[in-house]
Amino acid sequence: MLSDKLFVDSPNNNEPGMGSLSRLNILIVDDSAHIRRLLLSMLTPMGAQNIFEARTLAQARTVLNTKTLDLAIIDWMLDDPAGDGMALVTEIRQSPLETVTYLPIIMMTGHTERENIELARDMGVTEFLAKPFTAKNLHARLNMLIESPRPFVKSRSYFGPDRRRREHSPIEGLERRNTSPRRIRST
């Protein structure tokens, strides 16, 4: 879990509930050098030190296969003939490596239409970050990952973080499931 790797009493800790990110290994995947630098400038004051950058899917795959990561921040609209950010999300969620499969993913995009957000959620994205974003927006997504991690679920048609965000009271009557959902693992 991400929260296990935080230094809560760090001098870099300016927000309640959020410690230094110095122990986290973070992958940033974006074809824009400007966005990668912007994310670095936002993550560094939060204590992040182990940040790996990838401009292409091939570079991202290399990092995913050679480093143990705690978080991936991926741009949806990569300018890469090999595929976009969603192709990388699919590869991550289908990876035979458990450390990769359960990786928390923040998806970045300027295309924030409801159907895009739902598609990203249904593909296994953990959090969604709308461009343009601020350090406060990024911090809020990181805080959600750390303070409210969602368990992973597996069904015939889906594998990824639980898509439900709100706690609902149990459903009674004909709409109730006959069996309880099987929780795989919390991130």
C-alpha cells in the first residue's frame, strides 16, 4: 500500500494526512516534456525523489519490467504509433507480474467528457486527473490513493480497483446478489 511507504512526520509534509513521497517509485508517462517537467516540479516539493519518466509506450514498458513501482501517472493521449495511454493501462492490468497488475494508475487527459471518465474507470484506472491541473488537483488524487485505497476486484469482465466510490447500504430483495463479491486485494 502507498500509505505504508510514507514518512508522515516529514518536513515536506504541509498537508494533513499526506506525508513525504520520498519512498515511492513513481512512473510518469507523457510524450510532452513540458508536462513531465511540470509533474516533477509538483511532486518534488511533496518529497518525491524516485521518479521515472517515459515518453513512449516502449520506454514505459522498460520501466515497468525493470523497476518496482508504487504509482503510474499516465497521459491518455500519448503521441505514440504503438498506442495511447489506455493501451498501457490494459497492458498493466493484464500483466503476469503482480507488482505491475495492482499498480495504482492516475490517468491524465484534457478530454473529460463523462464517457471518457467512465471508460477509464472501466479499463482499470484508479484516479482521473483533468488537464490543465494544479498541484492541488494532483495532491487531491494522491491523497485519495493513500487515504482511501480501493480494493481490487475481479469478475469475468473486469479486473481493477473497485469502481464504486460511495458506500451504499446493502441491497435487499430481487436486485441483491446471491453471492458476495470477492475482494482481491487493496492497493
